[in-house]
Amino acid sequence: MNHHEARHSSAGGEGSAEGDPTERPPTELVNPRTTDIDRLDTPDLLRRLNSEDHSVPEAVGGALPQLAHAVDLAVDALRAGGRVHYVGAGTSGRLAVLDAAELVPTYNVPPEWFVVHLAGGDSAVWSSVENAEDDAAAGADSVERTATGADIVIGLAASGKTPYVLGALEAAHGLGASTVLVSSNPNRARGPAVDVAVTVDTGAEPVTGSTRMKAGTAQKLVLTSFSTAVMVRLGRTYSNLMVSMVATNAKLRTRTVRILGEATGATWPECESALHEADGDLKTALVHMLGGVDVAGAAAALGRSDGHVREALRALGP
């Protein structure tokens, strides 16, 4: 498939059928802090779950050096004409679908830049596809059919052991693509098919084995930070403003005018006029106003800088 390449999936977490079945990853251990949650009233139950959630951002923080490496690999791949592939089963795969889908409207990303391989196919977004996560060959086949050595393939598996994901990573490694494994299992050896291991040690889940909880939250944070950092590095923002978004409705068109005003200090009518002159292209209007050039000159400068506003302004000079 294009934007959401899919093959096979499982239920609300993802398992660890590969290897020793008696080996329990940290996410499968019993959490001693939540053994009484079925006896708590609702406010106390929610407070206990919230307390467990507090540990997740700190755990993600511990993996930032590895995540930075993954970001740099992805930026290099996209600049060289490659693509980013997400591979996951169950919760991991669904979070990957969400992250990739949001990049198109937010940053005007070409749909083919991010490819999602969801075990079980599109139907696995909504329901379980039994045994799909255990099919390493299906993961390998999905990647072999769509990836090249110019790409980066990111596997998402809370246990670090999901066969579908590992099969995809091994296939990607064989193609010469960069490979990343995002997991919550610090006991999992990286393996020769993984270039970068982003390990977020979230520990035992509040509900034993329910990796849609802390491990899933960690994966959401990792994916959002990863893709946002990639977009920033590629010039899809100016400062912290979404200058690449697609204004497809009245709310977003209003936001476009507001962003241009924030960036330039110009009045609302001035920004509306500049956007009209630039045929609604926010980046062109921005370089036109900040760079002191006409719209055609602004568009040409952006073309030379591959759409990077700061690079275009730098090339235009003071």
C-alpha cells in the first residue's frame, strides 16, 4: 500500500512468541503498586493509574540520545530521496498509523514519505487479527516489497520480541536500509539487524501485560517526538510555527493568517493580502514579507532551499 502499507496484526498490545516462552519481559511482570486497584473507588483508581503514568516521560528522557540518532538517520534518508517505514502489531502498529496520518495535514508531507506496515492489514486498526504478530515472514515480505536500501525502517514492539517486527527489521537490514527498534524491554539484546535501539524502560504495567498503557504511552511520545524533530530538521517549521500545514478548512485558513502575523508582526489585513498574493502559500508569503522580495523571488528562494524558510532568508541576505 502507499501511506498505510499493511500486512497482518493482533490485539490491544503485542506479544513475544519469538524465543523462550517462559521469559517474561518487564511489561509482563506483576506491578506490586497496583495489585489492589480492583478494590479502589473511582477517584483513587484514577490517581493510581495517573501516578504510574508519571514515570513514562522520564523513561523516554533516558532514551533521547538513541532517539536523536534515529532522527538524524531519518533526516538523511528523506533528504536522499528515501522513506521512513514504521512496523508494528497491535497497539504499536495503531500508534504508527496515527503518527503517519497526522504528518500530511500538519506538515504537508508527501504521503509516500511515511509508510506503515501494520500486522493484520487495515482491518487490524479496528479489530484483532489472530496470530498475525507471530508471522515473521509476513513482516519480512511487507518490507521487501516496498523498502529500499535508501530507507529507514523503524520497528515498534513493547516486548522487543514481536516476530512480525523482527522479521521486517531483518529484511530491511538485508536491503541495506537503516534500522531502529523501539521497545520497553531493556533486557532485549539489540541484535545484528538493528542499528539503533531506542529502549524506554517503562517497567511493569498497571494492568499486567497491558502494553496499551505505559509502554503505549511511551511509544506515542517517542513517535511524536521523532516525527516532529524530523519535520523541524527538514525546515517544515519556522521557529515553532507550522508554516507547512495545509489549510483545508476555515479554521486552518484563519490559523494561517495568525501564524504569518506571529512570524512577521504585520497586521491581519497585511497578512491576508500577502497570502492572497502568494496564492495561499504560507511559506512564500513569509519569505516575501521577511525577505523583502516579491512573491516570485520568494518562491524561487524557497525552491533553491528545498522549502526551508530560514535557509531561503539566509540566502537572500539582510
